Amino acid sequence: MRPAVMNGTEDRIMNLWAHFAKKYSFLPLIGNGSTKIQPVYVNDVASAIVGALKDDETSMGKVSELGGPDIYTVHELAELVNDMIREWPRYVNVPLPIAKAIAMPRAVLLDP
């Protein structure tokens, strides 16, 4: 099973964005938030796994790409989250090269 970004009650994407927006009043968007994602509800992923375990072995050795019904840009999804929490933070564009440099493991940066 290859699930897309999962959302649910305690997810690590939308809850993090909501917390960040409430605490800091801004939300960083990598590359203007134009990356497209197709989030899937965690219960749907669990149902797919249970269904695969219960089938007549026809799913053995097969890859299932699990995504939700809608495709959003990161910016659009952030807007939905902000509407839900009634916070409207400002967005800060983080260019992709800078985001990559920030995400680079420290060991790589410190290695001679």
C-alpha cells in the first residue's frame, strides 16, 4: 500500500499547519504552495488494508496507490485549514533551493 499524505483527527500535516498559524500568524509555503497533493483520509487507508487482508489473495504482490478523491495545491489546502480554524495568517514564500538547504541533514553540512 502506498498512501498519499494522510489526514485525520491527529494528522501531522493539517494539525501542524493549524498550530503553526495560530501560534506564529504566518505559514511558510515552499515554492508558493503550488505543489499538488491528493490527501487521503486515514480511515479509508485502514479500510483498504483490511480489505486487502480479507480478499482471496488477488492483492498479493500488487501495489495499491491510495489517494483521496480531490487534488489540491498546498496553498488551497492551507486555505481550507485556515477557514476551519478561523485564522488567516500571512503566507511566506520559501523558494525551493532554500527549503532544500534547510531540510538538509546537519551531518551532511558538517561532513568535510
